[in-house]
Amino acid sequence: MLKTAKQLSLRAKTIISLACFAVVFAALAVVATFYDLQISQILTKNSLNPGDYISHNGFALFFEALGSCPIYLVASIVGAIVFWFFARKQGKLRILSIIGVALAVAGFALTVKDLFGYAGEYIGAQLAADSSLVLAAHEAGGAGYLVGVSVVVGAMPAVGLLLAWQRIPKETNDKMIWWAFAILGAMLFYFVPHFVKGPVGRARFRTMNYLGDFEYYTRWYVLNGKRVMTADGLVASTAETKAAIIVAGDTCKSFPSGHTFSAGMVYTLLALPYLSEKCNKTGVKIGLWCGTVAFTGLVAVSRIVAGAHYMSDVLFGGTIAFAGAIIMREIFVCKGCHVKALFGKATPQAAVAAPAVEEAPAEDAPAPDETPAE
């Protein structure tokens, strides 16, 4: 009887969670669909002057740099997990620990490279006598020598992380390998915004602000095709027009927000209560939910303030990240326990996969060596 009650409780929680998510998302999507432009006009009022492409707002600039970091930093965490998972193995499997080193270094190196890029973009905007310097300064962040510098600088915190992760007990790290798979799976969802941006071809608010022409505005569901900004305005992307790009190459890649997706990778932390009893406490779980939602929300708002995205862009970007994190958590960490409970097929084995839904044995159950009373 106790087992049934707990399964029903998990099923009820799952249904309520799905319903709340659907209602909140639908409400925000409706608001964004009809008021995208107006919201951006309000939030960019003190951030973009007429003709500006790069914001001068400190809040927007800070979270522009910080917002892209989580997707790289969780890759470094995956690297630490993988490194110690294989480093503690016997035989030839230990060589696979090099994969962990590569991931840890790559994550920090990409973080440093991004910071160089955004710093260059800002400096270029401040010094530019014409728009070409903005594009040149931003692209300098991807220059070969800076990539090398990023790898060298990124290697230092990567080594520190690997050494610190040694303190994680082997048993705990072995369980976390499933979290590593969940993180990698969630990161693959980045290809959704990446490949959608081009066909949608939505002009950023700051693109129109630079041109001084808001007739280019379209709603998020309109397919404009690949477009670029030239001295003649927004035109279809071709080999010829690409050579004439001004300011930046992503002026018409507003929907959905890749930045907000990257920030939303913090949602992968929501798997921790299912991996550690220390995290499986009400206060910790509330803190994780509030912290991840607040951080992603701040990055989302900052992207609107910067004029880089509209409300619908950040809503869909963040939601794709959230969906990816939750789906991968369900597959690799929870072993489908919520799905099984939802459809009435939960088993004791499924429940044990997640500490949060572990079931206590019934008090009146007979011990294995006892004979039930007749």
C-alpha cells in the first residue's frame, strides 16, 4: 500500500510539473508573439543609442560574456568525471582518460576565447570610426594566435579542476558518469538553434537600430531565409553579398537565442539530487531550481537589453536547453522513472535509480528468512 501511494505521488508530481510548464510556456509565448518589438524598445531605451549596434549597458555586456560560459564549463566538468572514471581503471582502459583531459582543457579554452571575442567586439564598437572595425575586432577573437593563447590559459584551471576532482570518491564519480552522458546529450540540443537561425533569418533588434529601419521586423515564426546586412540594407545571403557584409555576420540570426541556450546548460545541475543523498534535500533542490532559473533568466533579459534578441528568441532558446537537460536526465540518470510512473509502470528497480524517489520497505513486510503467519 505504501509503495502504491508513493508511485501515485510521483505520478501526480510529474503531471503537475508538465502542466505548469505547459501553461507558463504558453503564456510567455503568447506575450512574446504579440509584444516582442515593444518589449525590446522598452528594454533597449537606455542601452542603445540610435545607430548603435553594440550596447553600452554594463549589465548587458557582463552577461553577454558570462552567458555563453556554462555550455563550455559543463564540458570541463564532464572531462573531470571521464578522466577519473578511466584513470582508476585497470589495464588498457586507462588510456581513455586522455579524453577527459581534452574535454576539460577545451571547455576552459573556449570560455577564454569567447571572452576575448566579446572584449574585442566591445573595444571595436568604442573605437570604430566606421562599422568595419566592429566586425574586424570581433573576428580577431578567433584569430589563430588567440586560440593558442586561450588553450594555454584554459589549461591552468583545467588542471586545477582535475586535481580537485580527485577528492570525489570513486563510487560517487562512477555514478556521475551517467550525469556526464546526460550533459553531453543535452549539449547536442544546441544544434536545434544553430540550424534554425539561418532559415528563419530574423533581423536582430540592434540590426534594425543600426540601420534606422524597423520595417525589417518579423515575428518569430516567419521564415525569411538566410540574410546578411550590407550597405544596401538586409539582403539575401549569397557569395557576393557575404563579401559585402558590414558590422557582423550574424545580424539576421536572432531566433532562437544560442546565448540563452548556452546559459541554460546550468539546468543539467538539476540531476544532482538524483546522484547524491547530500543534494537530495528539499533546501538544496529548491536552491538548484531557483538558481538555475534565475541565472538563465538574467542572461535572457540581458540579451534583450543588448538588442541582440527579442523575448521570443530567449524564451525558445532557454526552453530548448531546459527540455534537453530534463530529457537527458530522465534517460541517463533517472532511468525513465518519471515516465514509468506517469504511465503506471513504475517498478522498485526504476525507483531506486533516483534517490529522490527511493521507496522505503513496508513495515509489515516479512523478512526473507521469516515465514508469514497463517
